[in-house]
Amino acid sequence: MTEQEAKEAVRAMGLRLVELGLTAGTWGNASVRFSASEMAITPSGTDYSTMEASDIVVVDLRTGEARGGKPSSEKTLHMEIYRTRGEAMAVVHTHSMSASTVAAARREVPPILDDLAQIVGPSIRVADYSLPGSRKMARTVLRAMSGRMAALMANHGAVAIGRSADEAILCAQIVEKGCRAFVEAEFLGGAKSLPRLEAAIMHEVYLRKYSKLKKGARS
């Protein structure tokens, strides 16, 4: 993937997040890693509906230096994910309603749906609260994402990764769907979890079955 292709991909991700109702206005952010040492990320304070590929900012993953504008205030979170999760080629941070609701309640979502277990992992953990944009927040999110493709951020929202831009968006969709199902199931007497071991196996099978996405994300 070239730098220009990465910028186009990030712009498309932003529009897709709005279309799916996972974010609005200037909230949330998205990025794509297009080389071993660089990522393209949404700029700070720019509405997705008016964003152009030329507005997307490039950040050096080693130094944090940006070119082409002011990057999202959450650039540290994206950088640390790419540094730590070698398989991650795209990251999205959303403020979708159900995910934000569960994040505000600080409730871990058990594996109540097959697709949640397959794509996200054996649960959706909640990262401890810390100031947005801080290194502490990045550390707590990475802890919560251990063995998983997403996490909730206490009193904030959600973050999801993918081995491609499409997979990151899909993961964010499944997080929102899982959180909504969890909230509504609680009103019906309580959400019933799949066996944790089976959920973990389902996630591992998904990762192996679709491992080709790792290569496709770099092409």
C-alpha cells in the first residue's frame, strides 16, 4: 500500500463509520499502517463529510512526528497499538451509542453472540479510565485488548483493530452489535454467555481461517 492509497483508505473508513452510525461529526478517528514505520490517520477536528484524502496526516511510528497537518489527539493510542500488535494494519476508535453506554457502566461484555466470539474474542473488556490521548490510556487499552481485537474505554467509547481496513470496520460493527445485545438482554433477565473455552476456540479458528487478510492488508 502506498501513502496515497493509505490516505484514501482512511478517508473511506471515516465516511463508512459515519454511514454505519458508529461516529458523527469530528468524533472518533481511524488509521491505516502502510509501512513498517508510518501510519496515515484522520486529522484533528475535521468533519468526516468534508474530509479529503489530502487532509489525512502521516505519522512516524518511531518518533511520533507528523507531516501534512495536525493528527488526531488519539495518535498515541494508534501508535502504541501498531507498535505492540504486529498483525494490526488498521485501527478505528468509535463513540457509538451502545458501546459508549456499556463503557460508561464499565461492564465487561461476555461472549453472548457467535460473531462477537469469532471476530472480537472471548469477551469485550473495559480499559480503566484515563485521560484521552494520554500514554496511560494507550497502556490500559492494550491491556484490555490482550487476546482480543477490540476493547471498550471506560466512560469514553471503543477501539477496534483489523488486519485490513475492512476488518477493523467489521470489528467495530460487531462491538456495537454485541454491546446493544448485551444491554437489551440484561432487561430480559440477563445475558447468557457462551462457554468461555468454546468462545476462545471460535476466535482462534476465525483468526487462522482468515489469516490471508494479513497479506491482503499490505498489498
